[in-house]
Amino acid sequence: QKEVEQNSGPLSVPEGAIASLNCTYSDRGSQSFFWYRQYSGKSPELIMSIYSNGDKEDGRFTAQLNKASQYVSLLIRDSQPSDSATYLCAPKDFGNEKLTFGTGTRLTIIP
Amino acid sequence: DTEVTQTPKHLVMGMTNKKSLKCEQHMGHRAMYWYKQKAKKPPELMFVYSYEKLSINESVPSRFSPECPNSSLLNLHLHALQPEDSALYLCASSQVRGWDGYTFGSGTRLTVV
């Protein structure tokens, strides 16, 4: 069973601070890594993707990948109340059609 | 066009009813997916279609019957469902074995009474 683990939270962060979300995965064949944001009652929305070890920045979001440690993270700088949502980590094996989601971390930004 | 469109948005059906969920995309994706999501749980994969052929069935009960009439459309036929089948049903699409993530539709909120 290929597992993707995330801290379920809830994770509470003050507005303007940095939110740090973590994910570990068991499938060493994973080559693409995605972060989805899901607001309550809505569908998942892709916000970041990363394929190589290191950091990838996009606006207030930074994804970090360490394949040796089987670890991927998402940092949200200058957190806003609109960032309050559940964040889903999803590694993907290039040769596999399946995208398996982690358990999700519920993030709450406190004004 | 970067959207995946799902209809209906909400559906209430009895356990003896037959209904269908529909999904359409015009992004040129040749892989399409059905996911089921229960409250406070991550989406769970049900079916994968690749080049209009069923490639993965995650041991889904036969009361769920998928269909892919063409490269843009994906249906999920429902028959004799149980109340525990009530959930958010999500359709997604992507390139086949591509590097990009999946694009999800807005989902169908299904309630079985």
C-alpha cells in the first residue's frame, strides 16, 4: 500500500505569518508532486507542482522537495484568511495513471 | 478552455433510482478520472480512462458503471445505490502519463435517500 502522510491539523497560523505544511510518501517511484487546496464543499484546486529536489517559488507559495528523505513541503508566506482551507499533497509515479492524495492538512489563518 | 464541467451540481436519488453523472472537458486531455470524496476525507480514486478505454477500476461496486463515449465526455451511471454512497463525486482530467497535475471539475454532491 503506497502511503502519503500529512499532519491532519487543524493548523492555526496568525495572519501575516508563515504556514508550513508537510508531507511524507512511501513510493520511491514518485516523480511528480502536487499540492492542492480545497475549500470546504468545493473541489480540489492545483496550486503548486514540483518535480526536482530543491525549492520552487510561485508568489506567496514555496514548495520544497527532498526525494532522498521522501519529503515534500509547502510554505505559505504572509498568510491570509483566504488561505484557510484543506491542503492535499499528491505524489505521482510517472508511469502510473493514479494520483493518490494524502490525508490532508486543515489550515486556519487567524485574523 | 481550462475547465472540467460536471453536471448536475446536486443530486438526490432514491435507492431504486437510476441516474447519471456527466463530465466534459475540452482541454485535449486523453485521461479522465472519477473520484469519490466523503466528508473530511481525501478524494479516493474510483476509475481511470485512458484514450477512452477503462484502465483502472479500484474494485468499485457494480452499482457504479462508468462510460467514456468520446475523448471529451465521461459519464458515471448509478443504479441501486445505498445511503453510504452519498458523497461528493469528482471528475478530473489530465494528459496520459503526463507531468502535469489533474484538473478537477466542481463536483456533484450526491445524496442517496
